[in-house]
Amino acid sequence: MAFSLVKKLRALNERDPANRCVEVILLSRNNADTGLRIFNSINHHNFNIGRAAFTRGERAHPYISAFGAQLFLSAESSDVRKALAAGFATVRILPSTDPVAGLVPRNCESLLAAMQFCFRMSPNASTSNKG
């Protein structure tokens, strides 16, 4: 479910590629060594995520403001509560019977458990329909 939402938010950038309006940022409780594997998978599957924080098991929500993000996605209910208490728009990702719904190859599923995402919306992006 998270990757489906990430994909849809990133699709907003296709309206005006010169003025990208959404940046996807990865927050992970993994360590930097695992982060290298994650970024190799991200690049291999063209997920277009350029920035990340790897917290070595620590909570990820404190990094939201450091990235200037306005939206936080997480399956971790405690991080969701803390992000909400800090004033961030937050979405709790609930488990499903097929969490990646074919969007991510099966060999990447084990990496998904510790991933959280935040999004930065560009204030300079045009929201009008050009045409």
C-alpha cells in the first residue's frame, strides 16, 4: 500500500517535470550498511528517491522537520502518534494480505518492513492545469 501511494504522489511531478512538486524521502530504522542495499534496489527499480535517513533502530519521526517534509507515512503506530503530536500530517500504513501488490519484487519485501516515507511539497510548484 505504501508504494502505491508513493507512486501516485510522485506522478504529480509528471504534470510539469520542470517544476517538480513532490519529493519522496526515505526514513529507515536500518543502518547505513543496509541503506546501501536499499539504495541499490531503489535505483534498480527507478523509485527516484534521492534523500534518506538511516537511524540504526531509533525512531524516524524526528527527521521529518530536518527534511522540511509536510507528510509522513509509517506502519509504526508509535511514530505516527509522535509525528501527529509534533504537528505533522501523518498517514498510518495498515498491513494488507499483499502489502506490495506486485509493485516491488519479492526479493525486496524484507527491506520494506523498516521503511517509512516523508514527503516535501514544493511551495513554488504550480498547481494550475497548463494547457
